[in-house]
Amino acid sequence: MRFTKMQGTGNDYIYVNCFEETVKDPAALAVRLSDRHFGVGSDGLILIEPSEAADCKMDMYNADGSRGLMCGNGIRCVGKYVYERGIVRKDVLTVETLSGVKTLSLTVDRGRVGELEVDMGRPVLEPEKIPARFAGDRVVGEPLAVDGKEYRVTCVSMGNPHCVVFAEDTESIPLAEIGPKFERHPAFPQRVNTEFVQVLGRGEAKMRVWERGSGETLACGTGACAAAVACFLNGKTGRGVLVHLRGGDLKIRWEEPSGDVFLKGPAEFSFDGTVEI
């Protein structure tokens, strides 16, 4: 089977062109290939497939084999792949995901795609739809006890569930220790991605992320969107935020009156390869 390794701000996935290839057990393949010692090494597996609802479809699996609904960094790589590999030659294209059809706007220069902006849709704030077990119609700065310590959390779904925690210094957080305890907390029946956010100014923030099914990653596009929404809801920034992640920077804006969140950032090819399946 042929595959392509790509990354968006360090969030790396293995991509398979299922216009040409067939994958019978993607969950098992994701576990096998994502291993950074015995496999190719990645945060997961993304299949690029034909779609009846959009220009193409993205089917993603985390490193532990669990299925993901949406990935902001992954979908930008899908956009770059289908354009530069000649599957869809449009500078505005649509991608079907399990959280709906997303529209991508590509910046193209001499046939090469640089940055891509994704309309991520409206954030979901109702607890039962995230899902998160909290009372009320929003979870903004609410207390949550994790491992004997109380945190103030803001919960947002961007097609997948996120729990945002503000911190004075993200670098000092023992993320490998606390991340799994947030991920599997009883308040989150489908587990949760957790973002620790340090606000640097009215339009700038720094973030580390623990992704359900993958652990700490260098970047998370939906997480950066959730963080920007949480920053605004807590009165810490305006509607536009430059988010610094360990893998690079993402530009987020929460538009009004539409209510849609837009994510802008790069996507890069790493290498092509083949593997026996």
C-alpha cells in the first residue's frame, strides 16, 4: 500500500489515497503505523476517499485506533494533497467529515499550496451536545475537580469535545500526568481533548494540548479553535487570536454575525512510502 506522511504545525498523520488504494481495517492499521518505534510514526491515519456530498471525504483514526470526527490540521493537509496530486484542482474546495462538510480556501502560488483556511463551522456550547456532564446551557469557567485539584474549565465542541483550562505557564504543566485524567474524567462520556492555554495579550495565546487517543501532540486545529472561543467567552481576548503551539502558529477568528470559526495555517508533505498490509 502506498501512503504519504504529512504534517500541519507538527500534527502529523499518515494519508492514504483511497481513490486508488483499499484499506480493510483502518483502526488496526492506524495502531500499527502510528507507532513511532515499530511503525511509520504519526498521530494517526487519515483516509482520503471519494464523496457524494463534497469534493472528497476525510476518514480519520487516532493513534490508538479510535475514530476521530474532525481534525483541523489534518483537513488542511487533505486540501493540499488533493490539489497538488491533481484529484481536485480548485482553490476553494469541500471536504466531507463525520462532523459535516467543511469548506477550505487555498492560497496557491505556481501550483503549490501554502496556507489554507478552513471554515470550521459554529462552536457547540450546550453541555449535552459536547458532550459534557454539567448543568446549565454553557460551561464557561466552571469548577471541575481532577485528581484532587479544582480547575476552572470551559467546554466547547468543534465537531469533537474540548475542555479548555487557563494557566499562567503552560510549560510547567505535567501534561503526561494530568492529561489522561482529564481525558477519561467521568464528566466527559466520550472522553475529551484538553487544552491548557496561557493568554499573552488581547489577540495572542500559547497552548499545549492533550488529545484523546493520541496523547500530547505538537498541535491541534480544533483545539486551537476551542481555545480561541474560550478566550473570548471568558473575556480574555477579542474574536481573533494567534495561537502559538509547539509545532507552530495557527490563526483563529470567530466571525460575527455568522458565528463560524475560521482556522488558518500551513500544511506540508513529509515523504511518500509503501508498506505491506
